[in-house]
Amino acid sequence: MGALEDGFKSRLGLTATRERADGGHKELEDYFGKVVYTLGYRESIDRGYIAEIKVAQIAVNLTIDEQFEFDELSEVITKSQFELSKRFGLKVDPYPHFMAEIVRIKKEGDMRDSMAAGRYLSAISKRKALLANTPEKLKVVKHLAGSINESNGTLFFTETIAGAEAICDELKQVGISAATIHSGLKPQERYSAFLGF
């Protein structure tokens, strides 16, 4: 049975992340209808629906080679974004809408337009991967061991499965119980990881 089948008298959709960069939320809106209720983060904490969290963003230095690649990719992104914005009259804000249009152009545009959109998307993807997989992040993980041990639980968000598994291995090496949760796991494995957390 498909998830978005016709024939239902009423439908309810719940999500914490409605807008998607690929524009998929438009299809969901066509299926479910307009948003009828929104509950903000602060109100959710105040009502006890979600746990209050502390977020820490820690900057790491890239190696010389990584910085060079980062700068090159950033230049491609900037030039491509300007070219695409000018050619198609697109505004960069809101960014999710801009990205949805770029994905559409990549799929539906003629060869020239598709290549321009592909160049932009490829550079974005490569830069994300570069930032996600820099070994410098793993050095920081070891230094956080004390804070992690004192917390009620710690989550690391990464761009890639490989990055998540590398962090998990690093934590285990310093004696911290850790597990990954990602799309490559079986449902039971994900459930066990959530239960352990």
C-alpha cells in the first residue's frame, strides 16, 4: 500500500521539517492540504513535549589542501548561483525555494541549463562532503569526552553515514557508549539505538 494513496476521506500529516530543498513539500501540501496548526520550538519545550537542549557548534581548521578545495568550490558556487539567478530570474531567498528550482531546472531544462544547474548542485554537494569528512572533526570529538560523560545524552549530526560511523568509532575508543542512526540500518537496529539513547 502506497503512503500517498487516494480514497481517504480525511488525512493527517505531522512533521518537524515541512519545507524541503527539493520542493517535495509542495506534493505533500497538494495531498494533505494547507498547514492548519503549527507548534513552535519554545512552546513545545514549555509544554514538555520535547526536551530542552544545548547546541554547541565548534569550528575546526581545515588543512591547507582542504582550504584550497573549499575556496575553489565556493567560487564555483558563487559564480553558478549568480549565473542561474540572472538567467532564470531566481531569487536566492528563500533558499529552499531557490534549490527546488535548481533541481527542477537540472531535471527539466535543456542541455545547457541542466549542465549549469548540475554544476551548481555538484559543487554544493562536494563542499558539504568536504566539511563533513574533514579528519579535524574527529580530533575535537575526543576533547569532548568529558562533557559527553557529564550530559544526559549527546547527539552528533553529520552530513554522511561515513562521518557518523567515524564519530561513533572515535567515541567508543575513548570509552563512551555510542551508536549511529541512519538510513542504512534495519528498523530494529535503529529502534535499539534509540532505546539505548
